[in-house]
Amino acid sequence: MESYTRYERARIIGARALQISMGAPVLVKTPKTEPLEIALEEYDQDVIPITVKRK
């Protein structure tokens, strides 16, 4: 897993939670239903398809 700042981490998880709440497919098997909790689990398992582009 790439090392992200806390701001990048928050942005990635927030963006993914929004995607999930809008109906995007969940990328992990989980009993959780809250989009933010699912996004956190996806982040922990390093399966979120979002990257950070730095200059």
C-alpha cells in the first residue's frame, strides 16, 4: 500500500463512500451496510481503485 497523508486518506475514503452510497459495487465481502464503514474496510484491504497524483 502506498503511504498517504491523513488528508489524502480522508479524501480517498470519502470519495469511495460517496461512490458506494450512489450504488457502486462493493469490492469486499462484508456484513456492514454503512457506506463509510464499507469504504474503510476496502481501504484497509487495499482494494480501492483510487490513486493520488502528486506533482
